[in-house]
Amino acid sequence: MYVPAAARFSHLLSLPEGENIGKAINEAMKSVEADNVDLKGVLPRTYNKIDNAILVSLLKSFSQIGINAHEDKFGKIYEYFLGNFARAEGQRGGEFFMPTTMVQLIVEVIEPHHGRLIDHSCGSGGMYVQSAKFIKAHKHDPSREISIFGQERVEETRNLCLMNLAVHGLSGDIKQGNSYYDDPHNSLGHFDRVMANPPFDVDKVDKERIKDDPRFPFGMPRSDNANYLWIQLFYSSLNDTGRAGFVMANSAADARQSEMEIRKALLQAHAVDVMIAIGPNFFYTVTLPCTLWFFDKGKVKTKRKDQVLFIDARHTFRQVDRAHRKFSPKQIEYLANIVRLYRGQQPEFMAGEDEEVPGHDPDLKATFPKLKYADVAGLCKVATLKEIEEQGWSLNPGRYVGVADGEEDDFVFAERLEELNEELEVLNSEAGELEERIANNVAKLLEAAS
């Protein structure tokens, strides 16, 4: 990103006393947009509403931050304010911001070293930023290694994403649109990596409008729930060796009826690679636990073709405060290394200490002394498609991993209540499907009899 002279701190701080600083910053924003086509119409122009003294104080503070090629200080500042804004905004904050450590785990598992990367519900762009950091950690230049694409329904959130990319020295083709109906990037089979944190359990999607869209190759779910539309969209965007990682409501892993048939088709296509159960309180908006899904179309040519790795990470976390959890860097690396061992790769040991919330971290060498994958009760299990079929094509890690030897299943009432509530939602959805089918069949019988 090029910053013209009129938009630099030195110029703004040299303006005469009494000058309208808010107006000057607005003009600075215009000049930045004029020299950076990706930011046209994106930057805010409301600084004239802020008191001059506050703006001067902020300019002085920011001007003292040193800049060098090896540190991404302004990017970190932007992420800090995004995170705090999302926390303060509550439900609305969750629409544009996914907790950083969850994103980092997804990135570590799908390993976006190079290629075309897309997020169909990109929010503020955290997936791109963490992918770039992953590439830098492996001594490569993200601007040379990846091409960034995305789509976001809300214009203001798209603008947050473009600004986030800019302050991190990145650029991308981010379109505004509704991913159910719009495909501006011609995504079918075109991407090496897909990442997303889509909205859960969306209803009222016009399925008639998209029933013949090849992006949904396994058909329309009968329930009024878009989870399996998102899942198919991520699958169909991948090329033959592509990987996807995304967050999904726990209920999707066990959903029955038409959704189970779609899940069965995904498994029989040998695309599902890894499932990770995550505990509650990782998100700012909901306390419910969730599941991370990972696809790998390239595994069809490996010995993992008929296998899925299940990991139970519900008890792996750092407690940030009473209501929020996160992963430490070494916890992320530990979980990602389990996946690497399962894939026959070498583990990585690059993570530093958690300075924000110190605590005990798991030891990969203690869990896997030979650094070779093995099932560990209560932690991980590789299941075959036959075993998954016996479980009704469920992708719930808890059905396979079990409980660690010699340990009691630590029952937490609030978590169990949330799980039961999710099961009730699934049953209610199935009941609604059956009621609709019965009504349709009765109507057909009455029509035939008349």
C-alpha cells in the first residue's frame, strides 16, 4: 500500500494550530484511495466528527510507532481493535470477527503454503491474515505465494476486510454478495484452499433458486437450514488436491434425514479428512461448542482414502476470563501436529509461550513417544468409513474418541445442557421435515382420490 505525502503523520502533525484536523484526515483518506485502487470507496470519511485535540493526540501516538519490514505493528494494532470491537458489539461482532486462535488452528491444519485461497463468508479477513503469517513463519513471501479471493454480504464488513488486508501489506479480490446465490469468482473446482466461519443454522434460503446450481452437487437439504449448503459450497470450490477448513454447528455432524444423505455422499467421495470438537466459550456471540471440519480432496490417492481423523479438543483451552476461552500457541501446534502425524508428515516445533494467559501446555512427545500417530483414548481416533457407517454416518468426534483410560468423564452441567439443547434442535428439525413430507403425501393422496 502506498501512502502519499499528504496522508503521512509528518504532514498531518505539521498543520497549523487551529486547522481542522478531521477534515485534513478525511482528505488524507481520499488521497490514499486515489493511489490504491483496492481501497477505493473503502476508507472512513467521518473524522471531522471527532474533537481536534483527540485526533492530534492519536496522530502523535501513532507517529511514534517504528516501522520496519520485519514487524507488522500496525497490523497487530488493527487486529487488537477489531477483537475488542467485536467483543463490545456482542452478537453483531460475531458477524465479522472470528477469534484469532481458532483461525490459527484452521490455518495450521490446512497449511496454505501457496495457491488460490477463498473465504465465502470472509468477515473482516482474519483467515487471510493468519494464512499470510503462516507463510511468513515458513520463510516465504505471502504476496508471492497466495492469491486472495473472498465474498462478504455486508458492505461495511467487506470494507473492514479490505482495510485489514491493506494494513498487513496484502491485497485481494473481495466481492460484495450473497454466497448462496452469487458466484463472482467462478469458484467451482478452482481453489487450492477454502476457509470459512459461516453463519450457523440460517433459514429461509430460496432453494428453488439454487437447486440446479452445480456448486451444490449433492442436492438440497429438505430442512430449512443452510448448514449443508455451506458445506457443499466449500467442497465444490476445491480443486482435485484442495483442502478446506471451516467452523460448523455441532448439530451438523449428527443431522439426520436429507442432511445425513449429503454427509454420507461427502464421506463416500473420500473428501472428509479431519473433524475436531471444540468446547464452548470460544466465540464472543454464543457459548455453544462447535466443530471444525476439514476436507482434503487429494487424500483419495493416499492410504487415508477410507479414513477420518477425529480429535476431541473440548478440554484443550486457556481461560481468558469467566466467559471466554482461547488456544495457546503450543496448544494449536499440538493439535495441528496430531494431524501431521496422521498424514505421515513431520511435526513442527515453532510455537512460543503464551504471554497473555500462561499455563500448562500438552507435550507431543509425551503423547506420541515415537512421533508416530496412534489412537489415544479421549483425544484422537482414526475411524474407517465402515466404522462411520455403523455410527449412522455421524461425524461427531465424541462417538469415536471415547474417554481417556483411568479418567472419569468430567461432567459439566452447563456444557451438557447445551449439548442436549442442540440434540433437541436436531430432533425438532427432523420432526418438521417429517411433518412436511406427511402433509405433502396426504395432499397427493387426496388429489388422486378426487
